[in-house]
Amino acid sequence: MKAVIMAGGEGKRLKSVTGDLPKPMVPLLGRPMMEHILLLLKKHGITEICAAVKYRHEDISSYFGDGSRLGVNLQYRVEEKALGTAGGVKNCAGFYGDEDVLVISGDAACDFDLSSLIRAHQEGRSAVTMALYRHPEPLRYGLTVTDSEGRVRAFIEKPDWPRVVTDLVNTGIYVLSPGAMALVPEGQPYDFARDLFPELLRRGQRLTGLAMEGYWCDVGTPLSYYQCCVDALKGRLKLDIPQDFLPAAPEEVPETGEEGLDCPCKDRAGLMGTLAELMMDMGADYADGIRLHGKGYELHISPSAVRSAVRVAVSSPDAEFARELALSAKDLIQALDM
């Protein structure tokens, strides 16, 4: 199957963060958002791809070229005037011809199983198969009402709360049949949600909505952009992340020869700050954690390098005294951590 990436967006609401970059070129963990989409398509065996571009399209084509660097064959179709979502895909008709085509946005964060969407379309023989996503705050999106068999019954565009009747939002990811795209006029503004889908429903055509597992976010605001970056770093959004953005391997803690106790805690940095204040007037040394020297002993308190815990170690020729002091320090740490 071939794919069309809708990549004409300007990203006006993101300009305070990204400047004049076209929205598909906004970086997400070291790669433009559209690059993550290209890698997702390739992962699911789709390598024949066309980008529907408009705003600063040279920035996109000069970066991606023919797509060979990423292992895909990438073409471009430039809109001289805004054609809407369906009109922009229709502008790529010479690329996909008389075949089913997958349509996806080049400026959304997504890790859907596109293969399952394609299978559902091929098995259901629908005019359109839509990827839907359950969203707890759906007011920014178009809602899609489906029956128990997944057949689309109605669309509700960006409702207020009194009109919300479902949590299924339209992600803008579709598999479209040739018959559906034949209804889209050439060279004219035409929209999927506003024009084509209602027309298909009026004609009694079957539209299927498939609730997808995984992660999806329309990165349209600085807040959603920030959240996507955090979700990708946390692993909630599964991306092919460049090595520079992967978490560093835990450093090995050198052996000190001290016998010690590990004390799990909620906030190791905050706890160390509290302990540092308590021991400041006792002559503590802060060059390596907290070291407190006394007659015949040294108390060493340091944060763990691999988990949220604090380590207590005591050096003393008197083993029993060292054990008692370590246990007393552990009791103090646990009391401060409550």
C-alpha cells in the first residue's frame, strides 16, 4: 500500500516555540516530526510515500530529499493554493492512482499499529477506515460516533462539553478506497471531515472507525508539544530515539571499603539537602556526599546513583559501634523522609 503524508501545515500556534519552521519539521527528540512518521510507515512495510506540501515546502524537500536516506521512496506534490485535507490528498492522485491509500499527518506524534488499520480496511471493504483514539479531553478534536460493529454513524466537530457523546476522536489517519477519493473534486478546497465523510454517509457508504491502541497527539500547541517530548522520553510514546536522547547508563559506584546500609526514599536530592543543613554546624564535609568525622569513626551519607535511595556507611575500628551508628543514621533518614 502507498501512503500520503499531509505536510502542508504552518503551525501558527507553535511559532512562539519553533519560529518559522513548517510544522512537519518541528523537532521531536532530535528528529523532525515528519521523520518519525516516515519511520513509522517504513516499520509497517510502507515505503512508497508522497508528501502533500505547501508552507515552506523547500525546507521539507531539501531535508528529506527522495527519502532514500531513510529507506523509503519519497515524492512531493505542492499545493499552489490551500486545498483542504481531502483536496491536498486528491492533488497526489497521480501518485497513488486507482488503489487504496493510507493518509496520515506529518505533524502528529503517533506510534499506532498501522498494519492492523490496513487489515481492518481490507477485511471490512469500507469506503474509509478511520483510526480513532480515546481521549479524556476531546474538545479540541472532531468526535466520531460508531455503533457496536465499528460503523460510523455521525461526526461532531470540536464540540463543547454539553455536546460530547463519545471519547473517540478522529486522528486524521485513514485508509481510503478509490471510490471515496473519486468524489473529491480536483483543484478545489475540500475537507475530509466537513465535506467527504458526510457525503459518503448521505450516500449510504460504509465508514469504519477503529479504536487504536498506542499513543497519538496532535501537536498543535506549545503545551502539547512539551507533553509529547516528555512522553517520548518516558517511553509512553514509542519512537526510534537518537542515541543522544537515550538515558545514560547508570554509573558504577566505586567500592569504598565501607560497610553501609541503603535507605530507600521519595526524593534523594531533597533528603540530602535536609541532611546537609542538619549537619552543617557539626563540621560536615560536602566534597563527596556528606562526610562527618569524629573520634575513631567517619560517617558517610551519599545518594544512590541508580535509584531513589540514600546510602549510609560508617568506618570505624569498632565494628559494633559502626553498626549502631549506621542504624541510628538510618532511623534519622527514615524519619526525615516521612
